[in-house]
Amino acid sequence: MTEIAVLGTGRMGGAIARRLLATGHRVTAWNRTGDRAAATGAAVADSPAAAAARADVVITMLTDGPAVAEVLTAAAVPPETVVVQMSTIAPRETRAIAAGIPLFVDAPVAGSVDAVAAGTLTIFAAGAVERAGGVLQNLGEVRNVGEAGAGSAVKLMQNTAMLTALAGLRESLALAGALGIDRDLAAGLLAAGPLATAYRRAASTTADFPVALAVKDLRLTGFDGPVVSATLAALEAVPDQHADLAALVGPVR
Ligand SMILES: NC(=O)c1ccc[n+]([C@@H]2O[C@H](COP(=O)([O-])OP(=O)(O)OC[C@H]3O[C@@H](n4cnc5c(N)ncnc54)[C@H](OP(=O)(O)O)[C@@H]3O)[C@@H](O)[C@H]2O)c1
């Protein structure tokens, strides 16, 4: 049985801790604030270092690159322990963090809390993937995409594809309204058209990815490449930045 430490038990980290417990692993959780670690049912550590000390694999699932760097510095992970970094951060942030860690897996994910619970994430894994594959397979499909940094790059590409598709869905529904097309007719046609995947995401009632994190991800693309500025502007205009990403489109169900 693998000993796993999960550092950061927010929406995704909490779901990951619960899924790994449910699939028979021993899990120790640490979270910066509140009782979010205890709520997972895992053993609770009072510091990142205490969690990492007893682990074979340390998973980070935190908001952004600075949080990951800060927490991994505090964790002082032993060199023989595998670090699996699953937060969405920029490729250059990933490479900088990986440089100080001998066994590092860059493993951001596509899919929300519902996919974690079902073990159906897509994991864009890079680096020392063979050292963590057995754990990651409990969370979803592992796609080995190369060296550390490549996972983060692929994740930003995939997110940009989904976010621009959602923005396209929003535009299409706005046009339907302007042209007097019945809303249900428009929704039914769009659900079966070229934006079908975006439609399914907009209609999901079980995903939980706040607009603010989507904004963060689009801004990250600007570290290494172009920002899709029209989509970024659309996301920033959503009044409730804590609402699920579906709020970009509005109700489609
Ligand atoms: N939600 C999704 O559907 C989804 C899907 C794919 C990828 N992601 C990515 O997964 C990551 C986590 O997302 P989430 O939805 O789980 O976010 P979340 O619920 O807001 O959780 C964020 C976690 O990061 C911790 N944190 C933030 N700054 C920190 C710091 N400076 N030091 C220590 N801990 C810190 C928070 O601790 P506190 O509880 O103390 O605030 C919390 O545990 C993000 O990179 C996100 O882009 C999310």
C-alpha cells in the first residue's frame, strides 16, 4: 500500500484525497486553513513537512505557482520521495519548481471534482511518470506527454480550447436570442453541433470550477505565449467570479 500525502485539500485536492482513500491507499492530508483536511477522512498533518515525512508520494493541488513553490519549500520533501504536482500552473513555473526535486511528476488534469470521484480525469503527466503511474491510474487516464513542463503546457492548451469553445457557445446563444430563435431549439441544436463538448460542460451540474480559476489559467498562457484576449474579457465580465465556469454561458438546461 502506497503512503500518499495530499497538500491542499480544496475542491480538487479534497476530492483526490477521498478518491485515493476509496481506492485503498493510506492518505495524510494537509491544508493551510480550516478543517478542510479533516473533512476528507484522511489522517491530518499539521504542516506540509509532517505530511511529507511519512509519504512515498506527495501530491500538491493548490491554487497557483507561488502557492506550490511555497508549500513544497515548507514540505522539505526527502529526495527518495516522489512529488506529483497536479495544480494548474505555468510551464516555466513548473520547470523552476522541478529543478529542485529529484523525482518530480508534472501532472495537471482535465476534469473537475465529479471526474476525480469517478476516477475519470485526464492526467497530462510528464517527468518521472513511471514512479507515480500506479497512484495516478486511480484518478483517471494517464497521458505521458514528455519532460516536466510539458504537462503544464498541454493543460493550458486544453483549457484554452475549452474556454474559447464556451465563449463561442455564449456568442452563439446571444446571436440566437438576437435573431429570435427559440431558446430550447437553439440549445438542442448547439448540443449536437460543433460545440457539443462545450455544451455538455455548460450543462454540467456536478463540475465545480470557479470562473476566477479559469481567468487565472488564461492569464498563465501569457507567461509563455499569447492570451486569448476576447475570451479573457468575457470571463472577467462574469459578475460572480466564484460561480462555476458554466456561468460564462448562462443557463442552457
Ligand atoms: N476545480 C476544478 O474543477 C479544477 C479542475 C482542473 C484543475 N483545477 C486546478 O486545480 C487547482 C486547485 O483548484 P481547486 O478548484 O481545488 O481550488 P480551491 O478549492 O480554491 O483550492 C485551492 C487550495 O489551494 C490552497 N492554497 C492557496 N494558496 C495557498 C498558499 N499560499 N499556501 C497554501 N495553500 C494555499 C487553498 O488553501 P485554503 O483552503 O487554506 O484556502 C486550497 O487548499 C487549481 O490550480 C485549479 O486551476 C481545478
